[in-house]
Amino acid sequence: MIDKTKIKKQIEKVMHDFIKELNKAEGVKQDFGSERDKSTRDVIKKDQDKDFRKLMFENAPKKNQDFILMEKKHW
């Protein structure tokens, strides 16, 4: 059985040791990551390409009315 608390402590030790060694390195930027004013990006509205659907169906080897038929993991 896996001891989750033991693994968690090992992970915390590895991360702590990594940060400690990283702080010793020369030329490393002190501020890791970046802060944004907003946590999400603005939605960009794009016009639909009218010919996209037609081209996709023309290129599809197997199709059935409004659906493209595919097989999983089949090359």
C-alpha cells in the first residue's frame, strides 16, 4: 500500500531543497512567474469561415450526412 503522507513529505523536501539550491545559483532571476491584473484573457470574437465545413467534408474519407466518421487509433 502507498503511504501518501510519506510521499507528500518527500515531495515537500525535494521542492524545498530545489528552491534552496536555486537561490544559490548566480544569474537567476529572483522573481519567478508573473503577475497579471486579470487572471483570464479577453474573448476574441472571430468571424466563421463559411467554406470551412464544406472543405472538411470534402476532405473526409468517411462521412454520414452531417457527421465525419473516424476510428480511434486507426492510421
